[in-house]
Amino acid sequence: MARKPVMELFAQHLKGLSLDGVRKSFPSAHPDANPLDLYRAHLSNVLAEISGVSSSTLYPVVMRTQGLDKGDFIIAVPALRLKGSKPDVLAKEWSASFPADDALFAKPVVNGSFMSFFVKADPLSSTVIPMVRQAGARYGRNDFGGLKDPKDPSKGRKRIIVEFSSPNVAKPFHAGHIRSTIIGSFTANVYEANGWEVLRINYLGDWGKQYGLLAVAYERNGSEEELKKNPIDHLFKLYVQINKDMKEENEAIKAKKEAGEDVSELEANSLDEQARKYFRHMTDRDERTLAQWQRFRDLSIARYQETYSRLGIHFDEYSGESQVSEESMAKMAEQLKAKGVTREDNGAVLVDFTQLLPGKEGKQLGVTLVRKKDGTALYLTRDICELLGRYEKYKFDHMIYVVGAAQNLHLSQLFKLVELLGHEEVAKKCQHVNFGLVRGMSTRKGTAKFLDDIFADCADYMHEKMKQNEAKYAQIKNPEATADILGISGVMVQDMSGKRINDYDFNMDAMTSLEGDTGPYLQYAHARLCSIKRRAALSEEDLDAADLTLLTESHATNVVRMLAQWPDVLKNALRTLEPTTILTYLFKTAHVVSSSYDQLQVVGSERELMRARMALYDAARIVLANGMRILGLTPLERSVSGSAPRWIGEPADSLLGCKFAVPHEASSPGGGKAMWQTGTGDAHGKMCGAAQSVFAARKPRRGGRAGAGVGSEWWGREMGRARPRAAERGVHAARKRGGRIVRTTDMTSSPDNLSSNQLAQRHETPM
């Protein structure tokens, strides 16, 4: 069933609503892309009839809650700024008048002046699941968000330039570039998903005297064979060596000069002077020197593209400092002078913002140099030319520089100078997306800090984990590729786990851990859903025809409630430009899905129920994959060949060849008490026996204790034939997280005999 007819039909049952009607009444609503917008519109209309407040006034204050336990929407009555009655009194009155038989919502829960609304299960499941499955990879994307004129799509989309990564040519991709690369790619993806036309630019550090020095180094000690084999590595080694040689040479010249010796000939033939002359030939557009520089540049870009390919990143343009000519910078210097922005100081040219701008702003921007005494233009002049040149070429609506917080002052000065030059409209279109530092980023051996080395080390670490289970490892089709994806996922998720402005400590053990909210766990969550779909062996037609009204369990409803939030989350990420906005949502969704496996089994269920539950899990798979791709992660779907385990939901060992620890809590009516988890054979007799080996306790807010369960060896029975199973022993894991402890002790039960929920609750070390 197509997406639009489903939503249109659903809307028409809500007192004559239609998608067009919702869009006209609420311009920010896009119900054909976001199911919750239709719920907001309906709720606004119902409350308008009760309160007398216009629905257009109510709609903006219908906010999504922070947790499922708090409802789906919340309204802060004080936000309406109504005169007369007190907000808490109004909340009670409106709640009492809310229709008990409303099609979408239960009666609201009032807490002071706040009203919380819970959606009803049946309409939500019957609309959201088909909508997700029909839209597929496009679910959550908002094609309307980037329109220049929402009322007239023919005017086209807004264009944004995102500049990110920007390594230095002929040098390895340094670990310090990882944040710009990850955050920049995420930023571009978010704008693209929200309907903007995105241009990804890599502004390379590809110009300067250092390239003259590199050319001199290559002429002295370069190897054509080594250059072809590994250009970046060879050029970097040459660059390091010649810098060392130049330092020693300069020290020797200095010593001779202090001793009163004539060093003029030494200085004239020094490496520093050779580099200066070579670069002068480059700036004079000498064909031979430019050809060599172009070769180094092209080889570097080709090598960088290999790294970007591993990260799933592409660029529309490789620009660089070299693209700004000396002539254009000279003209810019004249324009700055003509506008009275610059002044000379002992032969140098500077900008004194303290004199140009009154008060705090001028003091913050300070004084900066734009041209040295020797006439060399500095980065600020070059960046002004590049910015204005880009605007002239692309006529962008917005431009984002994804650069570290250390460049805050530089970019603030850049934007202000563009404004002072009379291009205020261009300056207003520019934004700096900054981020903090990565501390201690190195390999496990504590040596190199190049990104490829970091990725290789993470992949090796994951590979070692996989090898610890020889039987499972033998089944993995491409263990090296799987380990590489998992290692990169670990690096990227750790980088995105906090606010981007915060510094963080690079921790190899934490990022590659199989416990907690890590990249490997997120990959596991997606791969398990793929495994369930393969094992269920249902056709797309089966899932399309599923009776979704059968999904009455609270676990099913909670999964759908999370899936319905995805378009909102993606839209909010455009506002925050924080990767953690999406990452937090994905982990919450993964945990809600994981907690449902025991209650919502697919294989072995009655046929109609099986189809409905599989449609639910298929929708969850789509949403997790969509979110992972926005973050730049490559979702793993399958990495094991051969027969699958009998129990529902492929466990982590079928993905990695080792066990995953999945954060989970056991709950009981008493709260804070432990609940024994016991697995039994299913109704069809495929498995029998019990496992009393998992004991999970949730600590209360204050105090509380955790327990440990003791398991016993067991015998499995399959198809009427009893046969012994290998026992697991000596698995001890305890974990503190979020105010709770979950522990397993003396595991001697086979995983074949554990329910999927028990498996989720086991915190294990790799076997």
C-alpha cells in the first residue's frame, strides 16, 4: 500500500481532515513525511474546541516528550501566555473535557500546568509501519524543508556549501582531522535529508613555501618507485627528513654567525633559501615546478579518497589555497585599504577591530595581520577571496565551515571583514560549526597518530575478538571487511557520543567494547533485525498484507512510538547540528526493540501474528539503517554463512564470532528487586529445558542491591531426540551503568536454551 493513500485515508477519518488541509492550516506541518505532524494537528484541533484557543496558536506548543514514560506529546499551558485563569486550573479543566473516545489519544495526564498525551496503539501501528516500509530509505526525509518558497516548489531548493576535512597535501590524514571529517559529513547529510541542495567541498592545504621544501626534498632523495607504491607515506618521510636536515643546517649557520664567520654563501645555498626560490617559481606560474606540485597534489587526493571511501564520504569539489591567485589577493588588499579597514604598521598591513568596532565586539576581535612586511598575504586575505569567490560562483544560501574551536577567532574576523567590505548579506549566510579536541589519540602501541593507523588498529582489535570464537569465525564470509566496518563504527560513534564542542579522551578499549552504547553494539542491533527477517522467510507481499491491529502488546506499541519520532529527530538535528541528537535516538530505539524480543517472537508464532510482528521489526530495521547512514555508518546486514541458530534473533556471536553485552534491565512490580529469568521450551517442542542462569536487578534510585544467579548444566531436546550440549562455564561480568548493576555468574547453560530476552540481559566476556 502506497504511503500517501494510507495517510490520506487516515486523515479523512479524523473529522474530515486531509493532508492538504493540515498543510494549509499548519504551514510547518508535513504529514505525508512525518506522521506525528498529523497527530499534532488533530490534537490542536481537539484542544481548540475545548479551550477556545485557536489551533494555530496551540500547534507550536505541542511538543514531543523526552521519554516514552512521559507520554508522546506534552503541552506547557503557560507557554500559551493566556490571560485570566491560572495555567494549572486550565490544564485540569481541559483534561476533564477531553473526549474519552478520541480516535488518537487517551485522556491527558495532568501534572501542574503540564498536560501529557499518550497515543493509542491501533491507529499508530496501522499508519506508521506501512509508512516506514513504503518510504524505506527515504522515511524521515523532508523534501519540503529546503524549498526556497514552500508555496512554489518550482523556485527550487536552497543551496548550502559544507566545507570540511581539509587535510594538508602530501601529508598523511592526521588523526586531528577526524572530527572535521565526521562532523562535516554528518552536517552535509542532515541538510540533504532536510531537502537542501548540498555541495561538499574539501578545501585542501595545498600551497605555501612548505611545498617548495618538499620539492627540494624529492629532488634530493625521492624515489619514483616508492612514490608510485605509497605516495603519501613517501612524501611525508621526505618532508620530515628535510625539516630535520634544515633545522640542523640553520643551527650550524647560527653558530658560525655568532662566531663571526661569513655565512652569506651558506645562507644563499641553504635548504630554506632553495625552498623559498622553488615556491617563488610556483607563484610565478613556472610550468615545470607547477607540474611537479600538481602531481603531488593529485597523488595525495587519490590517497585521501581511499580513506574517505572507507568512511562512506564523498566530495563534490576538491578546492584549496592554491586556487586563490596572488593577483586576487592584491586586489583584495586594495579594497580593504579603500574601505578604511586596514592600516600600515612598520611596513605590515593589519586590521584593528578595536578601532573599527565600538565596545565588546571590537575588543573580542582584536588586532590581526593581513600582510607581512615582505608583502606575503596571510590566511585571512586568502580566505576572504575564497569566500567571495564561492558566493559569486555558487550563489549559496548558506555556507558552513566545519573547523575546530581553535579557529573561532579567525572565522569571526573573516565574517566581520566580509561584512565591513560591504557584503553583509554574504556574511550573514556563513556559519562556523566548531568542535573540541580529541585528547590522546594514538594507536594501542601509543605510536603513530595517523588516521589510517588508528582505523587499522581498531580493525585488528575487533578481528582479535572475532577469532576468539573459532567456530563462529570460520563462518564469517569476509572477517577483515567486517572487522574494518566495526572498528570504524567504534571510532565514529565515540566521536559523536557527546556534544561536539566538548573535548574527549580517545579510548580504544571503550570504543571497541562489546558492552554499552558503542558502534559495534549499534551494528549488532541492526544485524539482528536483518537476521530475524531472513529467518522468518516472509515475502514483502506477506508483510504488506499483515494485520497490524494484532500488535496490541505494550512492547509493540513502544517500538512504533519510537519509529514515529524519527522524522522529528532528523528535523531537530538540522537545528542542533549535533550528531548525538541522532545517536541518542538510535540507541534508545535499539534498546526498546531489544527489550521486545522475548514478548514479540516471530518464528513459531501463529501465521498472522508472525506477519504483523515481522512487519514491525522490518520497520525498525529501516529506521535504524536510515539513522546510521545519516551519521555516516555503514549498516551491517549479514556477515555469516551457513545455518542460523534456532532461537529467534541472531545473537552477536553470529555477527562477530564473539558475545555482545547488550544493556538491559529486568523489572518487577516491586521496583529495584531482582527478577529471575527462566527460559523454557516453546510450544512446538523444538526446545525444552530451563536456564536459571541470568539474574538481573535494577537498583532503585537510592540504595538497592544487585544479585547474581547460578546456573546449572542442562540437556537440550530437539525434535524428540535428546542430545547433550556443550556447557558454558566461568562467565563473570558485572557492569555499572546508569545507576544499575547487571551481573551474570557461573553460566553453564547453553544459549540454545535461553530466551531472546535472557540473551539480551547477559553481559558476557568474549568466549
